[in-house]
Amino acid sequence: MSFISEFKEFAMKGNVVDLAVGVIIGTAFGKIVSSFVGDVVMPLIGMLTGGVNFSDMAFKLKDAVGVEGAPDFVPALVLKYGAFAQTVFDFTVIALAVFLAIKAMNKMKRKEEAVPEAPAALTNQEVLLGEIRDLLKQK
């Protein structure tokens, strides 16, 4: 088997394609949730906490040295704990959304499994055998 045909077989397997679709949809979903958290939820939380913008919260560890744009310029060393808090909050909301989606899917799956299948219609042969059985019981 040639390298190209082997690669084609690998790339066209269902699992690889499913994984690619999942990654693409997951990336888009992550952007939606990040926008929801950053543009809707966090401003509301900021309003409740007195207008604090979490993404701007930082602690300066060391001041900048030199003039910006100069070759010997060293930027300030900043610990951006607000951006970290924002990322943790994004993760929490994404994890909650995924959990709720999986929980709903599992609930629907259980309902499908719980529905009993209707018994198949009896064939003519089965009906006749049942009648013979009943006649034998009567004798």
C-alpha cells in the first residue's frame, strides 16, 4: 500500500472526521461563550462590584526600564491576575454549558431506551401453532 493511499484511508476514517468537526464546533462554541462571559456577564459583575473591570486588574512587580521604542527598553513586569480570573470564569461557564448539554443528551438517550418496542406482528405460521397449542391444551 502506498503512503498516499494509506494516509487517505487514515484521514477518511469516521473518527478522524468526527474529531475534526468536534474541534471546529468546539472552537466556535468557545468564542461564543467567551463573548457571552466577557461582553454580558462580566460587565454585570463589574457593575455589581462598583465598576471594576476584571481584565484590567494587575499587580506591577517591576517598573519599565528605559524609553519605549529604544533598543534597551525593558517592559514592566506585570502579574495580570484579572485576566487569569477572566479565563477561569470563561472555563467554568464553558464547562457548565458542556455538562448541561451532555446531561440533556443522556436524558434523551435514556428516554429512547426506556420506550419498549412494540411486539412484532405474528406470522400465519405462529398463529396456527398457537391455535394448535390451545387445542391440545383443551383435550
